[in-house]
Amino acid sequence: MTGGSVSTGPRGVAKHLTTIVVLALVLVGCSALSVPTPAPGPTIRAAPSAAPPSTPTSDNLAHGKPATTSASLPDQPPSAAVDGDPETIWNAGGLPTQWIEIDFGSVFDLDRLVLLPAQTPDGPTVHQVWGRGDSGDYRLFHEFRGSTADGVALDVSPVSYWSGIRYLKIETTESPSWVAWREIAVFGRPVGQAAVDGLFGRGSALISIRP
């Protein structure tokens, strides 16, 4: 082999192949170093809504009905508790005892009640559910007793209907907060006058003491 010539013998070919392989490995290694593997991103979870759950207005007997109360702040009237919007509030502007009464306009058999309190601070409360027909005595159908919190719904579905009710009153007798409700939702079905006369209470009332 003369100076400056390229060897074409077996040893020369092997030498050149080795050089090519080494260069290829070096290039691959550089590429791997220059493109780092992306680190996994943080897991993003939806933040829970600060707004209280809304109550359904479909078949809600209380929605838009006349409501009267023991007391109200000027900018937080009784109608705010039955407008279907949990962001509006009826506020009595005082501690217990306070009440709100809803007039359904006619008599109904009730099978579910949902109350959404506006309460600060949280703590033990007592809320009594009274009802009557077009006339007659109020009857106590249910009592919520325990620790309650703002925006946490109180929900009751009686075993048997609260029957023949036109007026439903929610009376708060104990609370660490001014008495206020974000929303009151009531569900049931209409009944005739015969149900008022013959089935009122249907064994569901706890006591009957109100004239």
C-alpha cells in the first residue's frame, strides 16, 4: 500500500466499518442527551364550587309561592327562600325563635322537603316542620335536630305522605346564627278537599298543639 492511498484489503474495510459504527453510536448518544425526556406535569383537579347546591324547581311546590315570616331584613325578603336561587337569602335578622310559612294555594300530599340553610357560624340547630290545610290546627310533621352548616342541605322524605297541607311552616327554635334560608323546596302531589277532611296527617304527625 503506497502513501496516501486507501486500503481496500480486508483489514482496511474492517477498520472503516468500525470507525463508522463508533461515529453512529456517538451521534445517537448526543441526540439522546440533547432531547431530555419531559417531566410529567402536575395533576389538575377541578376545585369544588364554593356555591351551595341548587335545589330543583321542576315540580317544586314552593317555587314562587307566597311566603310570610316572623321578621325579615329589607334586602333579604321571604320571597328569596322560594325563588329557586340559592345565592339569594331570606334572613330574619335575628336569633331564634323565627319562622317562615309558605302558602301552596291549595292542598297537597307532600313526600319530600329540602332545606338549604344560610348559617354562620355552623353549629347545633333545631328546625321544626309544621303544616295545616285550609283551616284547622298546625301539626308537627318533622324535627331536624343536630349540627348544621351553611349551604349543606337538610332533606327528608317521610315514610307516608304529609297529607292535606296548604300551609307549611319552618320554625327554628335553636341556632347559633341569625335564622336564614337560602332555599326551601317542597315536593308532592295535589289532593281533593276530601283528603283534607279525612286523611289529614295520615298518622305522620308527631303532635298537634297549634291553634
